[in-house]
Amino acid sequence: MANTSHRALRLLSLLGSGRRWSLRELAARLGVSERTVRRDIETLRALDYPIATLHGPDGGYRLGAGRTLPPLLFDHDQALAVAVALQTAPSTMFGLGDDAAQALVTLHQVMPPALRATMESLRLTRLQNYWEFPAPPIDPATLTAVGTAVRHRHILVTETLRPDGTRAVPGDPDHLPAHRIEPHHLVVWAARWYPVAYDLTDNEWRVSRVDRLHPRPTTQCFATRALPHPDRGDTPAVRQCTGTARLNLPAHIVARWAPGGSVVEHLDTEYCRLTLGAWSWAGIAGILATFDTEITELHPPELVHACRRLTRRWAAVADTENLGPSHE
């Protein structure tokens, strides 16, 4: 049943692209017989998905024109979870950027208006997360309040919370006055959320952690301001090189210390395969060296050459140190 459900979802995803699919094409993409595709199409039709049959030499299947898909059965918190997961996926799993973006668009099209607004309020800017850090859980109501203010350009009144997440009351030594801020962007980095905001109280730009704020929404609008630096730094850096290697370490050990965005594949109890990216081949080789273990099956050849170059460089450093100061 699980395989059938997974295949039906894949079929629906293909049909949802808007193009016309022949029976042969669908069978080839799904890796099943044409008879199985017909049966899955009937299953989807029984669930009220409007799949039209097109006759003639160029016939096939597609979602019915002018029809909408049934709304997904997500409540508010589930919609919030989906929006967050899809938008943060590219920073924690390598190669999911395009798929996550398309999935977000698909979900946006079939959701009811109220849930669509929830997802829209959390269209965040992603920062590339090279290393994973633990982060405390965040209150969904707080995140929604900040995201909605960013979307509608509404001023927020914020109080800074104590490190333990509690509010300080007036008279407490650690109490800080409330600030009025213009939240322009919502950014996620290293599993934490930050509003990029102009502080109207102090007349300066601030970047604060959402989990350290107690926001109070207002309906007062603000105009967009130019950020103080043209290079905002919130565009994910393109990892120009991607390589893989087999490490003589268990997957759970490598996964704990691998850079964010890496993929760790379990091979057996003693070995795993690591796929990671960096701005240079030498950068990947250097990261692999930090695991201090046997490394084999390196791909592509550029990564192998980079390891050899680093070996020669480190050998030269060792020879220079062995000569002593008098030979410098």
C-alpha cells in the first residue's frame, strides 16, 4: 500500500506540471506497466482529482483545464510546519533547492485561502548554513506574528526576553523597554530565525533572534527602506564543487560533524559515504581530512587531484620544519 500511495503521489506530481502526458511516458517515468498507470489514474479520479483523457494521435492525460485540485487537509500548525520545512530544506539537504521550491508552489496553489496566507507570511530569505548548530524550539505564534508583519509591512512592538524565554517586568534589573521596529526581512541561519529590522526607538538597523522577542502586532504600516549595505549576504552562496568519498566511520558519527547541506549515506556499521560541497576542491579535501580516518572511492577526479596537491603541500611544510631555523 505504501508503494502504491507513493507512486500515486508521483503520478499526481507529474500531471500537476500542466503538460500532456502519454501513457507510455507516464509508465516510463514511474517505472511500471501501462496497466498499472491506468489503475493509479482511476484511483486518483476516485479521490476527485480531475484527470482528463485526451483522445487522438496526440492523446494522453492531464489535469482537467479550468479545474482546481481538492484542498489539502492541513490545519494551521501543519501548514506552518510545511512552509518552514520546505523553505529550510535547501540549507540542510544538498540538492533540494529546485524540488523544495516547486513543492512550495504546488502546495500554495491547492491550499484554501486562510492557510495560503499563513504560508505567505513565512516566505523567508535563506542564508546558507555551512555548519549545523543546535537551536532552541521557537513558539509558532511568535514566528507567525513576525512573518506576518514582514509580509504586510506592519510595525511591531517588541520586548526582549530573558535567556530562559521569560518576560522581565518593569522593576526587574534585566527589564528593557519595548522597542518599535520595522521588520523588513525574515532570515533563517543555523536553525535560528532573525528579523532584519529598522529600530524606530534607537534609529538604527538591528538583527535580533526571534526566540528572544515578544512581539506585539500593530496595524501601522511603514515604507520600505534601503538596507545600509547593498550586499545583504542573504543569498545562498553557490557551492561550485561537489564531491563524494567513502569514510571508515559510521554514518551517525559523520552526520554529527558534517557541514550543513551534506548527505551521509549509510553503507554498513563501519563505513558511510559522504557527499558535500565547497567553493573549491581543496576545500572539500580539507573538510574530509578533518575526519582523520581512511578515505577511499573519491569522486570526481578533480577531488582526487586536490587531495594529491594538499599532500604535496603538507609534505613541503613538514620538510621545512625539519630543517630547523638555521636553514631558513
